[in-house]
Amino acid sequence: MTDEATVFVPGHVTGFFTSDPDEDPTKAGSRGGGIALADGVTVTVTASEERSVTLNGVDIEVGAVDRVVDALRATVAVNAETPLPLGSGFGVSGAMALGAALGTNAVCDRGLSENELVTIAHGAEVQAGTGLGDVVAQARGGVPLRLEPGGPQDNYIDAIPERGRIEYHVIGELSTEAVLGGDTDALTRAGEQALSRVVKEPTVDTFMRASRQFAREAELLTADVQAVVEDVAEAGGDASMAMLGETVFALGTGLTDAGYDATATEIYPGGATLDDA
Amino acid sequence: MTDEATVFVPGHVTGFFTSDPDEDPTKAGSRGGGIALADGVTVTVTASEERSVTLNGVDIEVGAVDRVVDALRATVAVNAETPLPLGSGFGVSGAMALGAALGTNAVCDRGLSENELVTIAHGAEVQAGTGLGDVVAQARGGVPLRLEPGGPQDNYIDAIPERGRIEYHVIGELSTEAVLGGDTDALTRAGEQALSRVVKEPTVDTFMRASRQFAREAELLTADVQAVVEDVAEAGGDASMAMLGETVFALGTGLTDAGYDATATEIYPGGATLDDA
């Protein structure tokens, strides 16, 4: 037993997705595609006399993290550090849930497998209503294509075998709960079409085109996001909207070429992992 | 289209395994457990007028690589560099096949998905008779538990969520083809028992105990390997035999503590990946 464990979880922007509800939260979730980012969340779990959760040094309540710690029957301090904003489509809550699961298992010697821990974090995120597919994507890394919903026991994930620089520009927040709480039939149809397009041609270029088409058809594109995506296209670049946040992500130097003060990161090839002790 | 692509594939020592033949090489393979190593194989694939394959600068024929390049209908030069010896249980041939698949896809714009490329490399390795489970384990990384045989379309892989230092000591070579060509019923029964033990308690400690029991029960332990494993145990460490090579691997500083001039590496958490271009 160690007193402390640190886990790195990549960020994750979703390009397109479906909503696939199920009474069992470990089978519920979404299909879709996204990009794991080297800008991620570093989660440190420490044995503690009372539970606490912080993000960048500030106390915070994250429903998915509470559910993970409850499921593992642990009392721990969960401290997350990230350059990514919360609520802007980078999967920060999913990363905190997954980091809490892997870290608590190590600190409290719970003896669970990787897939069991991913399942707990995925189910917690679904029940908290803050995400449907980030956790399983962040466990895989790269450019994951979630071909079936649910945790690792139920889903099937493939990936686009590419690397490269990614830029992002955050305009504001969107509430995942509000979008997912509404009628998601049209969104799911658009997500299925995007996924089938990318499965036929699993390249990042096709992924970006399918993501833009999804954002339009699912009517999630805000006017501000649309303006930025068009600016990038005019500058010869390739951008789309991070689901669900008022955030634009682009390949290569797409956003800076269009004159935006964007943040640069890259595709992160691996999944969430404990730091080497 | 790029002219050259470089892929890093972790090494992989197998602790225990089953042999699960099938007429379809993408469904055939093995169940079992192993450890992905930071000491791996760097495979560079270059567009070329004629096919060539080298390992550490020397021309070599690797059946699995030839089958991969044939399957992708490509003419490329495949150059592999590794500190790991061939034929000693580190999955070097599997790594070369997987690196050739990912690299050729990138260089020749074949537009295949990660799982499709892993399937091609796995099937090539099975058909060449040089390995049953290294490729899918090297695509996952970490401490993979292969719960079903076959490529990613058919198998189910979990993992032990641990990191740490690994040492290894190479005594000599063993022929995978010779062992797998014989009667494998007893080996498969021992492999199933080891796997079920580790699934119940997915920790690296249990993995090492199950690996030693497998090596004894499958009657694969050579006298030289057994002597080293016993020396490590007497020094308070934890070692077993890499399947299939005359190689001992140990946790932490187990081999050096026992006085051996061992090589140190660590558990590599990620799977095979293209280098960032």
C-alpha cells in the first residue's frame, strides 16, 4: 500500500457522438469519435481522514468523482491539476473520475483490474449526467472511434492511427446535462452517419469533415463557434467544435493561421496511466 | 503521403499462455498474461523501389513482416532497431510485424484503422508460427491480460493497472515454433489456471506467482532458468521465465539483488504508436 498515487489522464475532445441510454449505466453511453489530447488532467489521490476534491487548488464538487470514491468505499483526497477549462468540452470531469478510480485502487489496494476501474468511472460519469463517452476514450487514447456504447465489458473501440499537432480556442461553456437531457434523436442520427463515414475512411481528415457535418446537423453549432470554424477554413485549415463546449479545435496550426490566440497541444497516443512510482 | 514513418512498439514478455488454434489466423492465438516493456523496437518504414527488412542494420528475413507487407500490397524498406535479442521471448518478431503494419499504412496511405492493422500483424505472426499473443498485447501496452484469443475484432483484453521497474537476464534462445508445434494440451490447461488466478486478483504479485506455476506445470522451465529464478527468490525477489525464450524477468531490482548483471527497463503503459511526425 502506497500513501499517494498520481494518474495522468489525457484530455478528450469529441467530434461527433450518439446518445445511447440504458438502465444499466455501465451499458449506457455513446458511440462516436474524438481526439485524446496531451493537455490532460493529473490526478493525485492521497489516503486521507476525510474526503476532499480539488481542481487546480480550489475545492470543487464533481458528481462523477464522488460516485467513484463511493463505489470504491474509500476516504481519500483527490487533487486534480489541469491547463484545460471545465465545462468546455475537454472531458475534465471524466478525466477526474477515471484518475480517481485508478489512483484510489492503487492507494487503497482495491485489487481491481483496469477495465473494472474504467467501468466504474464510466458508470459514474453517465449517472452524474456529465458525459457519455469521454472516460472510455481517455482510457484508450489516440483518436478513438467508439463503435459501441458502454464500458469496456460491452463496447468495441477502434482508432485512427495518426498523430499530430492540435490547437484549441475556448469561447465559453455549454452544459452537457442540458443537451443530453433534451430530445437526442436527431443528434443520434447525425452521430451514426458521421461514425459510419469515418469507419469507411479512418483518417483524421475525414474525421474533421464528419465532425463539422455532425455539428451542423445536430444543431449544436453556436454562432460564435461557426464564425471561428469558417475563419479557419478561409485560412486553409481544418477545424470543428468540441462536444460539448463552446470550443473550437483545429488540426496543425489552423487556428493560429487564422489569427486566433490558440493553445497548442498534440494527439496523445496512450490511455490514462498511473505515474511510475 | 509521407516518405517515411517511424513506429515504437514495446517489447513484451509473456508470463503464461494458452494455445488456441483456429482455421482463421485472425481468430487463432492465445489467452494469457504478459508485461509490455519500455525496451522495445523502433521500426522505420520507408517508401522504396524494392522490399528490404533489417534488424539493427543487418538484413534479416522475418516471415511475419513479409506477410504484413504482402497484405498491404506495398514495396517498402522496413528497418528495425532494438536493444532486445530475437528469439528470447521479447516479442521482437511481433513488434516488427506490428511496426511494419502501422508504418506501411502511414507511408502508403492505406487508410486502414488501428484494429485492422493490428489484425493484419496478428494474423501474419500466427501464420508465420512465431507468436500467438504478442502483437495484440503490444498494441495495448501495460500488463495486458488476454482473456480471449485472436485479433481485436474477436478478443477481449483487460490489464493490471500497475507500473514499475522490470529487470531481465537473457540466457539463450528457445524456438517458439518447436514448442507450439508439439502437443499443447497440458500447456493450455496450465495457462487457463494461471489466467483464472490472475483475473481473480489482478496484481503484478499474483501475476508473477501464476507465471512461475505455469512455467513448472507446462514443463517449459529449463534448468538454467530455474536456477536463476531460485536465486532471485533466495535474495527476496520475484522472477519468472519469459515465454518463449531462455530469459528470466524480475520485478524491481530482483535480478541485480541476486548478483546478476541484468538489464533494467520498466512497464510501458501505452501500446504501439507512430512517432509524432
